Amino acid sequence: MTIIDKETWPRRAHYDFFTPMSDPFYTLTFPVDVTPLRAWCRANAMPFYPAMVFGVTKAMEAVDAFHYKDRDGVIVRHDTLVPSFTDLKPGSELFQIVTVEAGEDPEDFCRRAKAQAAAQTEFITSGPWDGDQLVYFTCLPWFPLTALKNEKDVNPSDSVPRAAWGRWEEEGGRTRLLLSLELNHRLLDGVHAGRFYEALNRWMEGL
């Protein structure tokens, strides 16, 4: 983790503009073609959900702006992000929150995520990561997701991105789902969401 000198930080003016706002958060929902990822999952016998969690995390890491966090006015930069995702145990309607470091290999992550989810007995666990290093994930596989509002205490410095998606839909031989991101405008603009979208597509096409 690196502490950023705000006096030389290129984003200082934008940060100062959004700082007085009590609710600087915005949400975007957009379609993503996940056909390549589904094909990779089938070919490698890997579950789609953790594979998508991995891909979204790595796409965020590919965009420098996602690494910056606001600690009540102190700006820090993390080298890596850590996915923290909801998981519904088989036969239960109660979810748990599973947090697993992403690493660099999607197959390894899927295996570790599956093992952690199966072994975990607590609702949520802690680890060696910082709280603002996390990315929060959830999935609603029962219906297509068109919009989402996350629950939280409104802390304007909250720098944790939220990602969610619903059931995919197939059309014309392609599989698409709607991906929702909640971001803090103090740190992230629409252009950064666009760079994320490009990085996610590149990652899937390269599988």
C-alpha cells in the first residue's frame, strides 16, 4: 500500500469537487457478452460464478484508478484487489460471504474459492487484507438484473466497488448478462468504467 501525496495527485480537483457530496456514489448496469467465459468453463470443468468473479477482479486491477482508495481524506493505492462474494450453500436459503485472494490463475482461484465456500462455517471471515482492498460481489441467478441499489451506511469515503449480475440470457448463439457496478465518483468516473469494460472483454476473449 502506498500513501498518495494529494498535492501532486492529478485527480485532486475532481476529488475536491465530489468530496462535499453526502452521496457521491453512482451505479451503472450494462450488458456483457460472456460467451467466451462460458466456453472456457465448460472446457475446463470450472464453475461460472467464481470464474466471473475472478475476471471482474482482474479487469478492475487492469485499470489504475480502481486501485485508489479514500481513507477519510487520506488517499492510498493498493497493488492488488481482493474479491469478497456472496455464496449460497446447497439446500440453504442463507448465504455466506466468502473472501479469497484472486491470485493470477483463474482455475486455481475457482478451486480455492470452491474449497473455501464448502469449508466455511462462519457467515463472514477476516483475513490479512485491508477492508478497502476488497471488491464486493453478489449474483442473483434467478432473474435478469436490470438495476440494483446496494444496502449500506452511507460513508462518502467508502471506496469498495460493488459488482452484481443476474441470470444470463442466450440469443443467436451468444450468452449475455447484465453487469451492475456501484462506484464512488470521488475516485472513479465513467471513463474508468469504460476501461474496465474493455479490460473484461479482452480477458474473456483471451481465454
